[in-house]
Amino acid sequence: MSSTSRDPRRVLVTGGSGFIGRQCLPLLVERGHEVHALSSRSRPASIPGVLWHQLDLLTDRDTDALCERVRPDAVLHLAWVTTPGVYTHTPLNLDWVAASLRLARSAVAHGASRLVSAGTCFEYDHTAPETCQEGVTPLRPDTLYGASKVALADLLAAFAREVGVGNAWGRVFFLYGPHEHPDRLVASVIRSLLAGESAACSVGTQIRDFLHVRDVAAGFVALLDSDVAGAVNIASGDPLTVRELVLEIGAQLRHPELIALGARPLSPRDPPRVVADITRLRDEVGFRPHFDRHTGIADTIAWWADHHHLTPGSES
Amino acid sequence: MSSTSRDPRRVLVTGGSGFIGRQCLPLLVERGHEVHALSSRSRPASIPGVLWHQLDLLTDRDTDALCERVRPDAVLHLAWVTTPGVYTHTPLNLDWVAASLRLARSAVAHGASRLVSAGTCFEYDHTAPETCQEGVTPLRPDTLYGASKVALADLLAAFAREVGVGNAWGRVFFLYGPHEHPDRLVASVIRSLLAGESAACSVGTQIRDFLHVRDVAAGFVALLDSDVAGAVNIASGDPLTVRELVLEIGAQLRHPELIALGARPLSPRDPPRVVADITRLRDEVGFRPHFDRHTGIADTIAWWADHHHLTPGSES
């Protein structure tokens, strides 16, 4: 079964112009897949070998027509509402559940035999500071976003079991890299320092698992090309404090004095420790990240040095 | 808050021509509500005081337009796929999740402040023969139907919390009564005996909680008119074996010899004991059933005696 499923296939990628999606596309092309990317944008970036389809999964009624036309063998479903400060609580999360179910039903009706979708570390219970392990750590989302992802994961798993297709669920932890929303942590600290301005940070004691977005994308592509079923953490397995992370940026940009630790309050909703067990990703999917914390930050700084004219809202 | 929420309101009932829904309508009218009933049928039964709207929630795109027109204060959502032998495993369950989310979003957007929906005892883990108690007994559905109901319950609870509306989830156990699908247990045994034919039953050792459908409906209406939040079992709290139930039918129809116990195999998927704790329904909602097992069966026999010309498929 393993060799069959790794043959080049027709893959439909949702959220193709998103933070993770855009990084998946060239990797899928490299692996010989026929890549169909969905975006709600009218003019997504041109990527060699990628066939673009403009479709708003939330409002468009053409999901079924698209699946009939493309007839994907596999779906990599990354689209969701991700606007910082909005995505955790917006009722749009429900619309994304509904849209995702519609997509899964259509794709399978038109021949898809494997579904891989993006979940989140915010599905896990973070009240106990344990390492998050698939199938072991209890799920206890405390946002509508997390609850929606948990519900969708359960629905897709039950559906896939019922109709006999492959199904996997990549739980994304923390990430950074090119094209990150400028307001998010790593992007905003780099942008401040590149502008010679102080970066207001929290005290930074939170322990997190950060992974470069290109590795997140490569992890998803490896998961898609595997036969692994169920939830798989997509993470580095290299926990660090936010303090260590931002000081790494300060050191690489030679402006450690601009990192203003403690200038922002720690959110009471911010759990002290969110760390991933990556045994499944490493041993079952067989994936190992390309970047470590040093090379990942270096790559991201280099990208922002070329793109620091970008302002909040001009990228998403 | 209790008195406010019990004032007469505009109530939208989905599945209005269904087994439970049709029994809810006159009860809601009696309580002074303005009752809007949805049905996918073109000519549902006329019930005094009920305003009918024809709409297929699954395929129709007019859910939002309907909610805008009706502007319900409360929604009693009973519609779902219920065809015996089909509903447990059909992928239509996913479409019902999506349609239910769409309805909840639209109703709340147009002013609804309370949502009450139908869940099922098949959400519970039945591998351990414990009494099913809300918030205590683990949920472990083993069908796509059960998984879909669990996921929808979680989504609606998280959504209601987020947007600040009331939300309750009535978990229906086993039921019988007028207008039951002719193929289901109580209906088919009564129909056989009325026709003077033998009724092939299993050995009947399964312990179940059966409630007359009019009481199920009255339980839902009481739940809607209360401020109770979360999951509430809608059941009799009077467990009996299937053997006792069918022998009661045999005794009342004076043909106990036509009850062929053991003529059908017990399904291996049929749990030995599915029993409801009704503390919440009784003490928090304040509901007590009108029928007991004797009067409930007598009422149902009387109804079938007038309707035994109905054949499978002519009622649903």
C-alpha cells in the first residue's frame, strides 16, 4: 500500500496562497504530483507547475463542480480563517467546518482516496504542562477555533473510516518564516529590529515548539505521501522559550539591546508550556526538519530584509 | 432570567413533519409560542396555529433568507437523516452537521437567543454497561451518526458560549408512538399482531430506556422553555428489557403467542444495556413523562389500529 500511495498523484491544495500552502506547492511539484491549488484570490503568485483555481470555499457553491473537474486523488486542506486577533473566536470557524465537510464529501465522491488537513496544537489541553502526544494528551480546546478543529478532525476520521479512504490530521504548533503575517511574533520582532526600533516582547518565559514554515509544509507533504492515519504533530521537537527565540533574533541582527523583554504583559490565556512529542512525525512519517532554530531564523531574517517594506495587511 | 425565557416567543422548529417534530408543534402552540415549522415536504399536515415553511436544509440555499424573514427567538432543531438501516452510516450525516451549523449561524445572526437540538444516546460509550449520565459517562460513538452528533454538540456549545446565546442538547434514547416508521421495533410488532401474524423478535435481553414520542416531544419543549444549558437526556428513567416491552404489546393485544422471541439474532453491535440517568431532565428542566410503559403502549396500539393500512415507506 505504501508504494501505491506514494506514486505521483493529482493533489488538490486548499489555502494555496496561504502561509503554509504556498510552501507546500513547489514541494509537491518536485515530488511529481499534478498540483491543483485553490485560492480565494484572483491573482495568486505564479509557481511553476501549479494549476490555480480561484474559489472561495466558504461562500462559493462550486466546490462540487471543481472536484468533478479536477478529480483529485488526494486533498491537502489548509484553508481556514487565520487573521491574528480574529481567528480564535470568530463564528467563521463554524463556516470553515461546514466548508471543509463539503469539500471532503465532494472530493471523495469524485474519487479522492486520501485527505490530509491542518489541525492545531490548540486542540490539546494545555492546563497541565505535559508534552502533547497524539492519542494520549487529552483534547480540551478553550477557543472556538480549537473546538472547531477538534470537531472537524473527529468528523473527517469517522467519515474516512466509513467510506474507506485514508485520512490524516497534521497538528501545527508554532511557526515562522517567509510571508508570515507582519503582526505575528517572529515577523514583528524582525521587522522592528530591521527598522532600528525596539521590539516590545513579553517576559518570554513561555516554552514553545517553533518550526520554520518550510519545514511545516514539508511535514505536511511527507504526511500526504505517507499512509499514516490520524493525528500527527507537525513540530520541531526542539522546545525553547520565547525569550531564547527573540534573543536569537536580536543576536543575529546584532541588536540584542532592542529586544525589550517584559515590555508587554504575558496574556493570562497564554499557557506556560506548549511542547510537541514528534515521535509519530519522525518515526512513522519519517520526516526530519531541514532547519534548526539558528538556520531557520537566519533564513527568515534574510527574507524580511528583502521584504521589510511589507506592512500589516499587505500580506496574509 | 427564567421568567423572561419562558415568555411566549417565535420558535422555529426543523423536522416539523418528523416523528418527534410533529408532536412538538401543538405543545408549542399551547404554550403561546408563535410556531414556525420547517419541512422539506410540500404539503405537511395542517396543525392549528402552525406556520409552515417548505425548505430542504440540506440543499436549499434559502436558510439565511428564511431566518431573516422569520427572525426566530428560539430554534428547536430536530431535522436529520433518520431512515432506518441508513442513518447510522450514511455520509449524509456530514451534510446534516454542515446544514445545522449554517442554520445556527443564520438564526443567531437574525436574533435567536436560544438553540435546542436533538442528540442521541448513541453519543455515549456503551461498552461499559453503566447508566448514561450527562457530563459523566464518556462519549464514544461507534457510528458516523453518533460521531456527527457529538461533533455538532461540541460546535454548538462552543459557538453559543462565544456569541452568548442559550444552548441545550437533548439526547434522545429509544422511543415509539404514533407515526413511527413502520419498520421500527414497536411499530412492526404491533402491526404484525394487528394483522394476526407472528412478530419475529430477538431474544430480547437488551435493557433499554423507551419513552413515548409525545413525552419525548414534551421533554424537548420543556427544555426549550427552560434556561438549562448543555446536554440533557430525554428519556423515561424506567429501563426495561426488549422482552418485557414486546410481551407488553402481546399481552395488550391478547396474542402473546405471536411474540416470537429468539426468532431473530441479536446484533453483535447491539449493546446489552442502554439506560438513561434522568436527573437533569427531572430536577433541572422539571419535566415528568405523562405516559408509563402500559399507557404508552396502549396509546400506540390504538393509533396503529386506526393506521395499520400504512406500509413501510408511506410514513417517515
